[in-house]
Amino acid sequence: MSSATWQFGEKSKKSGPPRKKAKIDDGGGDSRTRTAELHDDLKAKFKVDLPDDFYQLWDFCKTLDAENPAGALDSALGLELVGPYDLLADRVVTEGAQEADFLLHWRYFYDPPEFLTVMKGDDETLHHIGYFRDEPNKKPVFVASNHAQKNYTISPQGDNLFAAVKLHLNKVLKQTKDKKKKEELNKLSAKLEQQAKEGGYSLEEQPASFKARRKKMVTPTFHGAGIVVPLDSNEG
């Protein structure tokens, strides 16, 4: 059974002149100057509010590679910004796209509706990272990862993207033996930690909010994240 992902309207280097696209303005580099139009456009397409760490990770990646922020973490960590980031990177043709195109963009075979992919890892295991929500009109409850070629298990990776990247970086660093590569990873780790500190983001794998959510789970699920729904006090 295939565990492949689905994407729409990807640009090809061999496709000739680019087609006209919907204009996406990332508001420059500073999240404080980000336009309301960008926020509203992404919300209209993906039907959820993307939290501040989504935009701040993009800004951070711009400091690493201004020409290609989406691929700034690829060489060091094997991670690429995808999903909603594809619109910021101007990598998809949005003209004529249907509503379902955005909702299915970078959705893997086992991904539940609550999961929105924003980063991809290696293609062999179909590793991907994204936000997990209990309710679409509220903020993500945690960031999760899955290796779709291996299994359907969703693993918590902190409550923000900086934590998820840092946890992945720690794994890569542990497996790296080359001295020069280790030095580069340590430098990246220091920059990431500084950015997270300035943004007030925890780098814990399972912060207090995740542990509190676990107590509210009303039933287990095949992917391991469980379901959290409000219960009527009159129901037993």
C-alpha cells in the first residue's frame, strides 16, 4: 500500500515560462511587519491560522539562505520547508486551484485531518513534520512527526517548529562522526537556540501543555495521538 504524499501545481524547471500565480507577499523579513493579507490568504487556503513560529522559522531560514529559505535546512539536516511554505517560496501555481488542492497539499497516506505537514525529511522513510490540532479554529496543540513508509505513529516534537527542528538536529548530531560537520551543526544549533530564546519558544520534546493534553484524551487512536473533545457534564 502506497504511503506517498500528494502535491499540486508544483513548478518544474523544465516546464517553460511560469504561469501567472496568485500574488503572495511575505511582508519582508520581519514578522512584525508581516501583512494581514498574507495571514488571511494562507488561512483562506488552508482553513487554519498558522501560528507565529511558522512565520518566525521562515524568517530564521532567510538569515541562513536568503535566496532559498525553504531549502536552508536541507544540506545540514535534510529538512525542507513545504506545505504552506510552498506559497511563501512561490513554488506552486495557485491560479485555478480548487479548495481541496490546498487541504491535500503534502498530505501523506496515514496523516489524519488534524495533521498539517510543513516540513519534509528523507524520501526513503517519508519523514515529515507538521502541526497537530484538536480543533481547526484553535492553535496547534503540538508539533508532530511521522515516517509514513515505516508506520502510522505520530510522535510529539514539542509545541513549536523550533523545538521540532532542534530535536531533529540533536539526532543528526548524535549520528555524525565528521568533525567539520559537527562544528557546522553546533553553530546551527546555537543560532536556533538563540532564535527560540528571543521568540520565547520552549525546546522541550514534551512540554507541560502536551502532558496536560494527554490527561484530557477521551480515546486512543491508531496513530497514537488520541482524541481530545469537550464532554458534556451531563454525559456519563
